[in-house]
Amino acid sequence: MKKNILLITTGGTIAMKFDQNLGVVPESDLVPFLKSFPQLNDVANITVIEFSNIPSPYMIPNKMMQMAKLITREIDKFDGIVITHGTDTLEETAYLLDLVLETKKPVILTAAMRSGSELGLDGPRNIVGAVRVASNEESYDKGVLVVMNDEIHSARDVIKMDTGKVEAFVSMEYGILGIVDPDRVIYYRSQAHHEKIITDKLDTRVELIKACAGMDGKFINCCINNGVRGIVIEAFGRGNLPPDTIPALENALEQDIIIVIVSRTYKGRVLPEYGYTGGGKHLAKMGAILSGDLKGPKARIKLMTLLGKYKTTEEVRQNYPFVLD
């Protein structure tokens, strides 16, 4: 018997076409197309809700939380949910949903790297694949998933690694969870670690700074002067920063601003290893949180959810650590 799947559209390249004067821009054709798409309706009973029709860079954290609330309201009526999304911020939306949703039913995000006007468009295939995954019994209790290019990724691990190729999404450290083959959905593994931060509120006063050679404290001070609650810093290697950042970091910590250290590298964990001024061990002794293997954009999302859930900085600090062994 076919499953009942809710398909939520948000916009992105998957809902865009080429305009001679404007370039690739949003169009209103996706929802009618999905309602009449025979390959889709052969897989499941489809209900479509248009949440938004915006480019991916317009998807801000508060909109992501609104989507989480919509899913919470609707999920009991369906066997699973598929969300079409722009690729630029997809990994952040997927991770936020993975943190805050309480359901164990399948929630799948998918997208397109090519607009509806391009040769070899990938959107329809990705949507059908996502619906097949959402309809699969083995997708239950696997957290929020991302289905792109016939591959299944966990929301925590997936990142966009290419600006234009259809195989743009990868899970660098741990690999894909499974694949969507023509005959069936195949899972290779389960997600070993899964984290929940159940909240319906965010505090978006969190900024992300990327370290570079010769970096000083000016961007940190700018954050302090603009009233942030937290700063995530993509540091070098194992989690190290230039010494000229230290006075600004000390100032931030004295003002009860949470500092989270991640690595700007694509793989690996930050560790309290180097003890020199600005080294990861020194930063941890100062009071910065070392965020394991979680990368910058997702560490920022995580800190927003924690600041939304807990009242005090100390509670946030106690509940932030989730470092993979």
C-alpha cells in the first residue's frame, strides 16, 4: 500500500527557471508540476504545501524554525515528509530540523543543482528519490536525511562541496548512509551518534568568523560591540588561533559571550592539544568550547538552539559538548 507523504516546497534552484533578462529566478510552476507528476504519484500519495518560494540565501534560521513548527503540526497526518530546498543553506536547515524535531518518522530534504531550464535537470529525479526514501520502512528513526544524486546523507554529516556539479553534496568524514537504486532503497549503515535539542525557540545572536593568517581581534570586537550571545570561530587545524586574537577573546568571555572553536579544515576534530598562546589547549583553559568534528555553519545553528532553550550561559556550556570519540 502506498504511503502518505507530505511534500513541503520552500523554493531554491529546484523551483527556478532561466529568464533572458534576469538570469535564473524563482518561478511558480513547481507546485502544480508536483501535484501532477505521474512518477511521483506512482510512488506515494502526495500532499503538497508551499511553505515559501525563495532563493536559498533567503532561508534564515527563524524561517527554519517556522518550518520545524509546521512539520510538528502536520507530521501525525502523514507517514513521512519531503522538503524541497535551495542548496546553499540546505545543510543548515537539515541540521536544525534534526536537532529540534521529536518525530521518528522520515523527514527528507532534497534539492537541485540545475534549474528547470537546463539540460539534464536533476530536480525531478531527486524529488522522486526523496519520496522513495521517505516511504521506506528502514528510514524510520534515522534522523533528518538529505537525498541528492541517488545518495542518502545524514543531516549532521552532509556538506555542499561544489558550486555547480550534481554530485555537490558529500559526507566527508563518515560517508553516505545509503543509496537510491532503481529497484530499491539500500542502507549501508546507521548514524552512530544522534543529538537532540528539543526547543521551539532560537537566539540568532550568534556569528561565525573564519580564521586566516595574521588575524587579529577586530571581527571579534565587532561582534562584542553588536551585542552577540555567541561566536563560532573556524580556527586552524586542531583548533588554534593567532595570538593577536587573544585580548578580544578574553574580552568576549568576560562579557559572558560563548566562544565555540571548530576547525576550518574539511575533516577531523578540534582538540585541546597545543598549549602555546592561541593553541587549542590554551583556548579551552580560557573557557572556549571545543566543538569536536562539527563544522562552522552547523556549530552556529547548534549554539542558536541551545541559547533558545536555556536561560543561562552556564546551562548552555553544560549542554553544548557532544564530542565524537
